[in-house]
Amino acid sequence: MTYIAVIGHGVVGSGVVDVLDQNREGIAHRAKEEIAVKYILDLRDFNNLPYAKKFIKDFSVIENDPEVSIVVECIGGINPAFDYIRRSLLAGKSVVTSNKELVAEKGQELLQLAKERNLNFLFEASVGGGIPIIRPLSQCMAANEVLEIAGILNGTTNFILTKMIKDNMSFDDALKLAQELGDAERDPSSDVDGHDACRKICILASLAFERHVYPNQVHTEGIRNITLQDVAYANAWGGSIKLLGTVKKCADNRLDMCVAPMLVSYDNQLSRVDDVFNAILCRGNATGDVIFYGRGAGKLPTASAVVADVIDCVKHVNARKYLYWGTGDNWLVRDPDLQQTALYIRLSGRSAYELRAAVDMAYGKDLMINADGSENEAAFITPVMGMSDHNRILDSLREKGITVENALRVFGDQ
Ligand code: HSE
């Protein structure tokens, strides 16, 4: 029998207890041992639950119980999660977490500690919820040099954008609907401002390129400024707007990284990933493109990934799984001004004629997207150029009294 402790009885933590209970026999068969929850740590009371007796409020009970060999952390955030995980590892217990913020900020320290103690620190559920991605990337693609990863990594923003694209809802109405359905938090900023997707692409980049990438190294934009006009122009161009997290290895071994809403051509499968679904495209030098698709959030999908990690810990008690990356470095992520991309740009000014003339002059050709925009508005797709060149041209348009309403990257091979 293996005894585990679950920290946090929110959506994911309670899902972990449910999955372990519902699939007990199959899990015991696959782990070659029964797995029992000995403690659940939560500050709230859950007296009505059949397993109410397992609840405790003091972490040191778990820390000091040698019978508990695996700690599952599902509280989220950095503190006190970091302290609990560190103390668990120091006490000789393997740790499984779904906490993307913690792994993105502290993953290297905790992996190092786990390595020194010959323990496991696993976090399959931290990216893509129920989608297998950490294990496939670190094991199944281990024979590859990973060249690029691009993902729709946040279900809330994908739901909002889908409602804008398919049902012509404004951003505000789509966000309100997501909140009513429980798909968005009351404070939605970490989702809609791109921070959640940023943490996830940092974890994937750290894993693929074996050095810790921190969220504050990655240029991050959210979706608050996407309008129905942008959605319509994207459609007229032949694609949809998706919030993507991207990382690409450059020739000098540094990384180009970005989280931003981008135009994705209908030819690319990512353009058709809708609602709360996530999808992650990994390009390996041997595999070519591989896409992972599924439910990126939710109680049971996320719990499924957590419990799979618990089973792996049980099976690897004396033979640590290899999951590791080295320390980070300031030079690792390139200045975003150096990134090469095409941009979608929407302008407004005195007349469509003035806008067309200004764009023709700036780029030397007619690039307009024809859509039913208003008289004094225009949108176009630029050639692929460095971001610093784009910014120079945008400044020159502003100097002519033209308003740059929006400028979004176009996702593709650059
Ligand atoms: N807020 C996240 C999302 C939950 O919307 O994708 C899963 O990490």
C-alpha cells in the first residue's frame, strides 16, 4: 500500500480524490500497488464528506509521517505551495503538482532538490490539463531536437475568442458568459492578459530546451483589445485569431518567445481549435509536426493527469524518472524586437483613401484586406519583417495622424 497526502480540496484536489476512488482497482493494477489517500490538507471544513476524517489543517502532520511517500499539491500559487513542496522533498517524499505558476517560477529549484534526494517531482497537469504533453515531450520526443512549440494553452481565452468568432459576441459579453458558465474566474486577468499561457509556454520551453525560462523573460500580450472588426478582417484574410504561446530555437541557440493573440490561417489546424479546448503543436527535427489536443482544464481531466503522475511515482520509487532542466540565463530569450513576423494592422484615419495611400507609401505595395469595414478604417497584412522595423513604420504612420487601432502577429513559418 502506498499512502499519499493531497494538499488542497478545490476543483483539482477533490478531483484527484474522486479519480483515485472511482478507478481504484484499475489504478492498483497499473501501479502494482494500492494507493490510499491518508490526509487531505485544507483550511476549510468538509464535515459532510464520507472521508471527512482525513482532513487536517497542519502541514507538519504530513511532513512528519513517514508512511506518506507522495505529496500531491493542488492549491496553486507560489506561497505556501513552494514551502510545502520543498519541505515534502526534504522529508524524502516525492511530489506531484498541477501548479503551473509554481513550476514556471520555481521549477528548476524543485527539480534540483528532487534530483539531489533521488525523488520525483512531476507536473503533467500543469500544462494542458488532461492533455498528455510533459511526458510525451520529455520521453516520446526525446530522440528529437525540438525546433518549435506553439500552443493554445488557455481554455478561458479560447472560449471567449470562439464566442467572438462564431457568435459575433463582443469581448465583454463573451467574458461575462464565460464567468456565468464557470469557465472564467471572477478576476479573469491572469487568463485574459496572457499570464497563464505565459507560465505554460515557459514550462514547455524549459523542458524542451533544458534551461529554465522565467515568465518575466517572455513578451506577453492578452486579448482585451481584440474587437469584432479584427475578427471580421481575420476571417476575410482567411484565418482566425487565437491566443498563442510560442517558442522557437534560433540559429544562435537562443529562443524567440512570445504570448500574444495572433492571426492563424485556416490552413493551420490550430485555427480550428475551439471553445475551452487546448492544442499544442511541437515540431521535432525527426518527427516533424506533432499536435496534442484535448481538454486543457476541468476537474476530472486535470485530476487524470495528476493521478497518472502519482502512479508513475509509485512505479519509480527507487528509480527516479528523468525529468530535469538546468538554471536559466538572461541571454537565453532574445529581445522581442529581433523577432521576424508578418503583422496584421488595422488603422483608422480621415478616409480609406488616405489610409491606403499611407500604407502604399510605407510598404511600397497594396496590402489591403477587403472586408466590410467602415469608411475611415483599413486593415492589411505586412510582409515578414523584424519587430523593430514594424515599430518604426507604425510610428511613422502615427506621425501622419493615423491611429493604429491594432497590430497582431501572423502565425506561420518565418
Ligand atoms: N485558467 C486556465 C485556463 C485553467 O483557462 O486554461 C487551466 O490551467
